[in-house]
Amino acid sequence: MDKYLLGIDLGGTNLRMAVVTSEGNLIEEVKVKTESDKGPKHVIHNMITICEGLLQKRNIEAIGIGAPGPLDSKQGIILNPPNLPGWDEVPLTLILKEALGKKVVLDNDANAAALAEAAFGAGKGKESVFYMTISTGIGGGYIYRNQLIQGANFCAGEVGNMVVNPDGPPHPILNVGSLESLASGTAVHRLGKEKVGMAGDAGVVFTLAMNGQQEAEEIVDTVLTYLAKGISNIVHTIDPHIIVLGGGVMQSNEYIMPLLLEKVNDYLYPQLRNKVQIECASLGTKAGVIGAALLTQQGYSGKGRG
Amino acid sequence: MDKYLLGIDLGGTNLRMAVVTSEGNLIEEVKVKTESDKGPKHVIHNMITICEGLLQKRNIEAIGIGAPGPLDSKQGIILNPPNLPGWDEVPLTLILKEALGKKVVLDNDANAAALAEAAFGAGKGKESVFYMTISTGIGGGYIYRNQLIQGANFCAGEVGNMVVNPDGPPHPILNVGSLESLASGTAVHRLGKEKVGMAGDAGVVFTLAMNGQQEAEEIVDTVLTYLAKGISNIVHTIDPHIIVLGGGVMQSNEYIMPLLLEKVNDYLYPQLRNKVQIECASLGTKAGVIGAALLTQQGYSGKGRG
């Protein structure tokens, strides 16, 4: 029989909560604004109130939270995410466990989305899935036989910090020349501003490039070249059965994907060319909340867990 | 009860064969010169003769071969390795199966050594092990819960082709600026020759650096910086419980390791610094033959298998 699981997708803008079956069926969903500017107490109060409502209706086995990093998934603590102002070492799993009396687990939003895409999305049925989110930042998650590979220090999938160009640019936290600083939406935006004084976000640059604006095309070419190098580095490390690409930048996927796939081939061993499967994520914004629920089915065993 | 397995470590210089138990005990070993200049027929004839002798003494369950790449481990075919002249698409598993009547599997030598180090060497008891061999080339193997992660196209662990510097150098097969072309023993040798006209191999450069020769120290610094970037890229992708370093270059490990560990920290997320376990391989030259035997315990299922 299906079990009921509660997933919480805590984003800087939206707070999504959903009852999901272990078969991935989304039974009921609640979406509200996070109102992160009102601080953690306010957000957690709202979270608990909505959870209580959902718990009254169904016998929920456990609660999983996907949240922006940095966080300590072993201890269940949200550290100090840039897009959750005022959160500073908040022991969220402990707080929810005490308020709701259920097992609670926490992991980063990319790992949650990776689980969902591997179990029910573009990676369904594949032995190994590497999910990458290309958005304001770049993150990822690696799923092997439907199991999240967390890593020795819970840092598996953190490919945003991969070095792809020793010459830069610098970044306050990430490596000089990291994939995130060269190939994220933020990188597209920065290059647009620097090179042609574009004011818009990455989407504006992609739209201009699609319409043949030369400088925009050059920016897209530069960014996709770095992204292709990052993807080929992942392939030469774990050779996953599929690479699933999600995140805001991939909303321009019809334009990006053919260019990207061609570039990835340039950086693969000859025998791998045209054999690496790369697809867009298929669950859209629901990946986060479904994946958060699926986190409860993974083998978390750290202290501080419910 | 222990099973008997036969491991074959086919190298360009030495051909090692050993009876190994599934518990990793090496019962009997035969080592001869490969005589690779005499071509594949000669080598395979010797291999079969020695195998027949070993098979007569004990009830051997299966035969595993570790060989230099490129090879097709799914089909059991050795393609055209640079250090096995004259070998060109040799269906080695099929030939041995027909001659010896046993199940035969084939994989590259780095994957074999990775299995051995994970099961019985420096990685023993660790949930996930990434093994890297730094020698003439750079290869690797990823072991998760004692299982070799082969990858969708049998290319997991091929980190020699990882891009760490887009500016070069070029290479006839590998990516421009690949880890192998920047951080292998061959790279040390090339830099020694280019920069100070040194005639010796990587060991000579390390010895000079150890004795304070400035140019040699600079070469070692450059090479270890790239190696550290490559290792940090692996960590940010899979965050293994241990990284085990083997291969000829690591014979200078007493000099290299402290420098390398310090450099790796420079390219890790702050929370990972001094937490990533990096150790030298511990099985020495026996890793290849023990690992080759262990290949038989992995789930190979491709066509052409015995």
C-alpha cells in the first residue's frame, strides 16, 4: 500500500508543501509566499500551521524538507542561505519534529529535485542519474539505483564549485573559475551587462541571441562552452546513464539544448560522442516538493534527526 | 567457503596471473614478461598456458582480466592500446573462454586496481572509494559499496580526460587542457625537458625538487596545482569517503603528499577543508592482479561474455 509522505519545498520566494505517495503521486499541495523578509520565526510558524492541517487529514509517515544551501543535512540545520535572510544555524528538523511528532529530514533543494526527476521524471528507470540545476547558481544531485549519493561530507553533486577555468573569474566563496561563476544564469546576466550593457536577466540575453543579436550570441556561446566542459567532466568521472538539466536557465531549452549537445560532444572521448543522454527535467516546479517527500525514504542517520 | 578466482593483470611490460580468494588472499602468483613486442598471439598463447597450469590445481570459478585501455569491457574486446602494439580489436574474453571453458570478464587496469584497493587496500571499509592512478597517464575507478560503478558507457573513472585548463596543452586524443596532459608523469617529464632540459623521467624531477632545485620545485608546484584541481572536481561531484592515489608518480609520495593535501584544500568548499580523506594506495603492484580477480564478482552482463 502507498505510504503518505509530506514534502516541504522551502524557497526564497515560494513555500510549497505537498502530500505525496511513495509512488510519487501528488495528493494535495499548498503553495504560499515564503515571506522570507519576515524572518525564520514567521516562516517556520506558517510552515507548522500548514503541516498541522495536512497531518490531520492523513496518516503521514514522515516529513522531508528541501531547502537552499548551505545547510547541514546530517544535523538537520539550515546554516545561512543568501536567499533566506536572517536564517543562521536554524535546527529546522528538530523544531518540526518537536512541533509535529514525526520523523523529519532535510537536504538541499538540488538533491531533492534530483531524487524526484530520477524516480518519476526524466530519469525514470535509469540506473544512474545526474541532475543539474542551472539557475542563479549551479547545483546538482547524483542518484544511483534510486538512492541519493550524499557523499562523505554531504557535498556530492556540488558541481557549481568545479574548476573549469583557472583564469577566473574570482568569487567570494566559490573557486576562481568555477562552473557556477562561468555558466549560471548569474554569469549570463553579468556578461550581458559587461559586454553590451544589457539590463535584463539571462532570459533577455537568450531572447536576443535567438533573434541573431551578435553579442548575445557570443555570450551564449561562451557560457555553453563552459557548461559543456562541466558536463563532460561529470561524464568522465561517473558516466551517468542520463544527465537531467533543470533550473531557470533551462526555460530557454529549445534554443539552448541543440547548441549544448553539440558542444558537449567536443569534450568527450570519441567513443562517447552522441551516446551520452542529456535531457531537460520533466517535473517542472513540482520536482522540489515531490523530491522533498522522497528524502524521507533515503537512509539519513545523522544526529539531530527525528 | 572461499571461492577461487583467477586474476590476470596484462601490462605492457609484465604479465601477472594469480589465484585469489574472494576474501582477497593471494594463493599463488605467476609473473612473466609480457613480451608485447612479439604481438598478441604470442602473449595470449603464454597467458593460456599459464592459466591451464593454475586451473589444473584448483577449482577456479571465473577469470578476470585487467588490461590497458582503450578497451570495450562490455564486449570483452581489447581495442588498440598504445602499450600493446599490434593489438587491434582482440576479443580476449571470447578467446580465453573458448580455450579454458570458464566465465571471463575484462575491464581496464585502473578499475581493477580500484576494486582491490577498495576491498582490501587503503579504501577498505569505506562506503565509497575513488581510486586514481597517476602514472604515464591518469586513470581512475569509482567503487560504491564494493561495487564498481562502470557507467552507462563503461567510462566512469576516466578522469584523465577532465578539462582543468581551457588554454592547453593540446593532445591527439584527450581534451585540450586535460588533467592527464597537465598532471601525469608524462606532464612532469615534458615540463622538465621544456623548462630545464632534464632528460630523466618524473622521478628525476621530483628528486631534484626535493633537493631544492628551483625550476624542479616550480614544475612540481604547477603539476600538483592541476592535480589538486582535478581532485577537488571529483570531490565536488561525488564527495567520496576516500580518494586513493596509486601509480608510478606516487612512488615519490613522501614528498608529494603533504604539498598535494595543502593544495587540495585551496580548491574545496570551506566546510570540506581537511575533511576529505586522501591516502596512498596500499597494495602496491599486487592491486592489479587482485582487482582483476575481483572483476569476476561484479555484475558484467554484456554480450561476448563467458
